[in-house]
Amino acid sequence: MKHVEQSEQIMSSDQKKKRILIAGDVMLDRYWFGEVNRISPEAPVPIVRVERREERLGGAANVALNAVALGVGAGLMGVIGDDEAGNTINGLLDKFGITSYLSRDTQISTIIKLRVIGRQQQLIRIDFEERPTEQILKDKLNRFNALLSASDVVIFSDYAKGSLVNVTTMIEAARNAGKLVLVDPKGSDFARYAGATLLTPNKSELKQVIGEWYSEEELTVKAQKLRQDLRLEALLLTRSEEGMTLYTENDIVNVPAMAREVFDVSGAGDTVIATMAVMMANGMRMQDAVVIANRAGGIVVGKLGTATVSHEELFPVEAALT
């Protein structure tokens, strides 16, 4: 009942005052669904007859979507092209009530991930991407500093597409402003995220930084050393079928994975960090928030493609009582 009681606090009238600022790599996820009935005579590949198309918010935009799905206000910073895909993203942001602080870069095209799905299986993913220009990134940094005061929590969603080259400066500014800072990292250089409140790598991302581990004891030593070296309050390791582990100065919290079929892991990390941010913005301890974030991640991997989790799915007992 503990988490149900805390969720009631999250959905209180004060909750609407909480705002989360998300900065990162914004992209459009496109899905083409169709039937596969034969193999191409031109090459040994399936022919997909496209019957339905969907467009969804991806990358940092999916983080923002997950946040608003849990009831908070969200603003999104990033870079898009001055093109049809960029217009589509802005339209989706408006539809879901996400405040757009996106910068238009006329020199690039909006990042698109196109997935072709046949018989509920992803057959291929085609990526279209270009890195933002330097001037746009300078303007984005100025806008970020101007928006900090109105935000309770800041999330950096790094997909290594070039929008967060100034992330070290941005983290410092957010921490100096007294904000909670959560980072979904990418790459082998985590030093750029030093000083954040919480870092949320998955297993493969963490291994790029600390190397392999061969026991829980070795993992704990390496993870805690990384947390201390980067001056993090906590490090949350997402471990797929092994659940999650939260490392803080005073304790280690292991949360087992939910027993449910994994359908699609796309965007699961977005759901986890957004849920952590919403819970922490409303005063929940990290040790309790990670249990709920783990539940949210377990729900979203049972859905196709980038998806969100509703409050009713996250707290079914509470929903049944209302």
C-alpha cells in the first residue's frame, strides 16, 4: 500500500505545478505495417505490402511524452530540421500538450527512424540523421539557461546525435540552480555527465565505461567508484531480465524484473527515466521511485514500438478503488 499512498500524492492538485524540462536528441519514429506473403525475386528478402503507417515521438520527445502521460507538465528542447518531419513532431507535441522549445536548423533534416513491420516483427530499421550546426547549438544553450528557473527537474536524453555537445555546461547550470538532473547517457565518456543527480545507463552502456564484471561484488565496486568519480548522487543500472540496481552512497537497491513477456524494448529507457523524474519531482525517495520505474519499464516492453505507461496501468489497485 506504500506506493499506492505515495501515488495519491503524485496525483494531487499540487502535482500540476511540477514541470520537467527535457533536453536531448529529438527524432520522429515512423512505422510501416504490412503483410509479408512472398520473397522478392530480385533478392532473398521479404516483400512487405504496406497497409498502415504510424508516426510517433522518438528519442527525447518520447521521454517528454512519457512524462506528460503521468500527469506532469513538460517542455522539450532539441533540434529539428525545417522540414515536413519537423512539422510532424511539432504537431504531435501540440497534440499531447508538450511545450515545444525546439530549434529549427535549416542546414539539416530532422532525424527519422523508419521501422518496417511485417507480421508483428520488425524486418528493418532505416535511419536518417544529420548533426546540428554549431550556431544552433549556441542558441540552444542560451535558451536552456533561460528556461531553468521554471523547471523542477531536468532530464538529458542523449542518443549521441549531436544535440548535447554542451551537456557538461548545462548540467553545471542546472545544479547551480538547485535542480534535480537525470541523465540517460550514451557513449564511452561518462565524464561529460559529472555532477548530475542520477545517471541511468543500461548494461551495454555501462560496460563501455567500466569494462566487464564477473560477479555482483565486482560490479558493485566498479559502479560505486564510477558514481563517486563523477560526483553523482546515484547510478541506476537497468539490467533487462535482471531488473534494476540503484547505487547510492548509503545503500544498494536491487529490483527484480517484472514477470511479463518482452515484446519490444524500444523506448523502455525513456519510460524509466521519465518515471523516475516524475516521482522525484513530487518528493518520492529514489529508493522508492526505482520500484515504480521498474514496473513502468516492465509494462512498456509489452507494447510494440515506442510507447507510454498510463497512471492506471502503473497503479492498477488505486485505479480500481476510484
